[in-house]
Amino acid sequence: MQTQLKIKLAVFMFLQYFIWGSWYVSMGPYLATTLEFTGGQIGAAYGAFAWGAIVSPFLVGLIADRYFAAQKILGVLGLLGAGALVLVAKAATFGSFYPLLIVYCALYVPTLALGNAIAFHHLADAKKDFPIVKIFSAVGWIAGLVTVNAIGGTVSNTQFFAAAGLSVIFGLFAFSLPHTPPKKTGADVSLSEILGLDALALLRKPSFAVFIVCMFLICLPLYFYFVNLGIYLTQLGWENMLVKTSLAQVSDVVFFLLLPFFLKRLGYKTTITLGIACWAARYFLLSGSVESAAQSAMIYAAILLHGACYDFLFIAGQLYVDDEANERIRGAAQGLIAIILWGIGSLVGTWLAGEVMGRYLLEGAAEGALQHNWSTIWSIPAWLALGVMTVFVLFFKNPSPKKA
């Protein structure tokens, strides 16, 4: 039964990230090239995912956890999401596209938490088996990029129609997942519990407070990569751009497997510092690539740093939070860090990335040439990341070893 469960969960994770990978990277080139949105509008569009992350705790905490089995609400969200994606695909103005994308993200983002909850509830040895199952999310993301590239959807609304079809399959498949009843039937759920505010007590620890501040600050440079990379590579004329950027997920799998070794040898402070340093290095590589004879090599290096950037920062950070929280506030603590990274931090970071891109538009640039001052655009997040790393190194201290 466990083998069958792990296969089902792996397929679920694959489909879930197949959908996300089908539009998230290619949306930037589509909005910039086909719909001709401004930099600020593109940044706001990427911020729609942040609104989904902010809404998600309410949907999961107030509805899913109290009234409905998790697999049923996943199925409904998948089918409703398919309809929302069709409307997104048909929208041609920012005034219609942006609110519809927010609606879709509010339907999709809760599936991430609910899917993980089902896995943790049913896996006999979650610590051992969940990482293996979760790897298929990276495979799904790669499949999304490769598929959209193959059907020529990089700069067309085909990407959203493809994601809609996948969302139907995802929704129907979700109904086949094992029954997972609501955890808090009839229980009163406080707003502070839903938002993770119970975990604010951890801020009394100076190092945890430093960690939270730095996690928010790193979001300022972090989202430049997601908002701008596809547009930059499209302007460079990279063929099969989506397939090439999928190397980031290959890197993600490799560094995910290496993370336990680094944490054991180096501890949280050095590992997270390496993660922040890799973000700075990634942006310096992209900034230097604009005029470099080794342009392709530098861009590939920036893409391949993704695993270290993501796992050494986000995954190591989540593990640190889990380590610092006790059983009573563990869920609240993870909710708090999620709101910061994918909610408020994402909202501010995507807005900043879009505004900076719009500010450095090159008026009158020849057709086929770079339309933005990319050297400056990429150098701004590089220096921001270095600033965050400096604060983290100076003020964060490793947690004391726990007594056996």
C-alpha cells in the first residue's frame, strides 16, 4: 500500500508543478512581447502569486481544515483553476489579465499546502519518503517548460491553455488520492493561528529575529530572476529558451540531495550564507554576461546556481524554523515563514523587479537589439543580496545544540 501511495503522490506532485512550470517562466516574455505590458505591469502580474500565498492560509485554515476532505477540495480547486486559466488566456489587457490571474493563483497556491499535508498524513516514514516524492515536482516543472517550448507557447497564450488542460487532469486525479478528513472539524480556529502569529514569540530570540528580517530583505533581489530572466533571454534571441532554463531544476535536485551533508558539516549559518552568496553571484554573472564574449557560459552558470540559491536558502531556512519551534507552534512558524517568503516578500520583490525593469527601458532601441539596460538591472539585485548577506553574517548566530 505504501508503494502505491508513493507512486500516486509522485504523480500528483509531477502534475502540480507541470501546471506551474507551463506558464510561470514564459509569462514574462508573453506579457512583454505579445501583450506589450510595461515593466511595472509585468512585475505586478508576477506578484499575483503572492496574493495567492496570502489568501491560501485562510482557505486552508478556515475551510479545508474544518469542513472538507483534503483530496476533495484539491480536486475542486484543480477544476476551478482550469476555468480561471482559460479566462486568463483570453485576457488581452492588464485591467482584465491581472485580476483573473490573482483569482487563479488564489485557487492554485492552496494546493501546495494541501498536497504536502496529504503526503505527511499518509506516508509511514515522511522524513525519509517525502523528499523522494517531492523530487517529482522538479521533474514536473521541467516537463512544463519543455512542453510549452515544444508547442511554441513561449510568447503566446497557448501556455495558459496548456496549463488549463493540465489543471483538469490534475483536478480529476486529486480525487483518487487517499481520503484525508479535515483535521479540525468543529474546532475554533483563531486568526492568529491561521496567519502563524502564534510563532511571533520566537522573535524574542535575537537570531531568529535577524533570520526573519533577512528572509524578507532577500526577497527584494530574489524575484528579479523570476520576473526578468525569460524577458532577457528572449531579447538575446535564445532558441529553446525554456528548455535551457530547465537546467535550474536539474541543479535543484542535485543540491537538494547535498543539503543534509552541508547542514551537518557547516550548520545553518554557513549554509544559509552560502545560499545568499549564490544569489549575489548569480546576478553578478547575469550583469557581466551582457557585454561578455563568454555570455552563454555566464548565463548557464547563473542558471545552474539555482539549486544552491534555492535549497541552501529556502529549504535550509524552513528546517531552521522547524528546529527552533516547539511542537505547539511548529505549524504556525512554517505559516509565518511562508507568508514572508511567498506572500509579503514576493509582493514587494516582484513589484521592485518590474519597476526597475521599466525604469531601465532603452527608448528608441533598434528592433532585434536589447530593449533594456540589463547590465544595470542585474547589478541592482546583486548588490542588494550582498547587503543582506553582510547583515546576516554579522548578526545571526547558530542555534545552540539541542540536548539529547
